[in-house]
Amino acid sequence: MNSFEFNVPAENAGARIDKFLSEQELGITRSGIQKLIDDGAVTVCGKQISKNYKLKTGDTVSVEIPEPEILDVVPQNIPVNIVYEDDSLLVVNKPKGMVVHPAAGNPDGTLVNALLYHCKGRLSSINGVIRPGIVHRIDKNTSGLLMVAKTDTAHNFLAEQIKRHSFTREYQAILTGRLKEKSGSIDAPIGRSRYDRKKMCVTELNSKNAVTHYEVLEEFGQYSLVKFRLETGRTHQIRVHSAYIGHPVLGDDVYGKAYRGLEGQCLHAKKIGFIHPETKAYMEFDSELPEYFTSVLNKLRKG
């Protein structure tokens, strides 16, 4: 970890903190500075701030820059369920328990390692060597459909649809409890927790807008089968929003509590839809609920 500290002179008063830091000799771009701010690695006078914070004369700005971890991402012959593939993209049905891309603690055995082998390295380079082809992600213990770009052109085209909220993403989850309103929307900003940097939470500090639409499909005892449609795609969005309204996803031991016999949350990315980057035709894919999910459903239905 490298630590830096700056005292703000009068001539920089009123400047945005991300612009100010990007002009210092830190070797980090402005977007990189913004990520550090979002991660809570930048403080002013000991307090976390937002990336549009305006500096004041005499402010003490502290920056903690983690040491980069060098990962060697290699192709691995790992079975992967490919639902659709052409020269531009793939649609993959990711199993529960598989990490999408290498990171600290998961250097290999990921979906990216499998795709590098399957595609012979032909994946988009937009997200660098660690996340080639990855346009959007789902959590390790979330199963379901994921779209992967083979070319940079396809990646940019698909990412723009996500940005404009025209990309269809539907999930199903089992929630604890019965929801008072059987359908609706959760509109609450999500940012990283100030108390646990591995968790996200609903907060106004260093957050991004997040909107989740939901519909209760079935109820049994004190549990509900719910369909979700994402308007935005924030980290852990469904899990955070569900916990925020008092009905955490069943088995989510981060935002709720564990469920016997189930590792992680009962959450499945069931449907995705998008306009194809080459043909410009709308394509939609639906997946069956996996065995782990249906097993829990059957158990709850029997009471």
C-alpha cells in the first residue's frame, strides 16, 4: 500500500478533488482516481468524500493506493454451457459457484479462463487482460445467463445498450418473508459500505442511482418467489435492494443469513435480451431454473 498526503493551497480552492489528484504525480488517470474515491481510499481531513467534492484551502487530502496484483490469466479447459455463439458474441449459462473473472483469491478456474480456451483467446480487449470479453457480471453464487463479447466493436455496442437501460436482464430469486406490495420498483442509490469495504449498501455517499423492478410470482409460508428486472446494474444490486426492503435473498449470508444445504444466495439470471451488434435484430434468451433452485422451491412448497 502506497500512501500520499497533500495540503491544498489557495490556488486550488474550488477545484474538484478528482481533477486535482489526477494532476498530481500519482501515475493514475482521473477515472482511476474516481474509483479510488468510490472505494473509500481517498479522504479529506479524515473523512470520506464524493468524487465531485470541491476542495477548500488548507484541506488535507490522503490517498491510499493498493499495490497492483499481477495475475497471469491462462486458458483452461473447463466445461462451459454455451447457449448461443457467433463471430461477435456468446451467451453463457454460468453455474452457481463459478467466479466470472480472476481476482485476488480466485486466480484461475474462472469463466474467463474457460472462455479463453474455448475461444482460443478471441475475446474483446475493452476490459483488459483480467476481464476480456466481459460486458456485465454476475456474482459467484448467482447462476444464469451472461453475455460475452468477442470483438471490441460488439463490446462497445452492447455496453451502450446497458448504459441506456435498453438491455433486458430478468432474474428470479427466493426472498425471505412476504412482500406487502406484490409488484413495484425499488429506487435507492447503492455505494460501498463505510463499515465493510467488501459490502455494498443503500447510501447517498459515493453512490450511483440504482433501480430494480419486481413482481411476486408465488408465495409459500414465509417465503416468496420473485421476478426482478434490472434497470441499472450495480454491484450486488438485487441482493442489496432486497435486504433494504426487509426481504433478503434466501441463503445470502452477506446481506441476510445462510440457509441449510444451500451455499450462497438463491438467485438466478433467467433472461437476457439485446440488439445484436451486427444484425441489429433483437435477441432474447431464457434459461431453466437450475437444480439447486428448484430443489429449494420444492422443499418450501411442501412446507
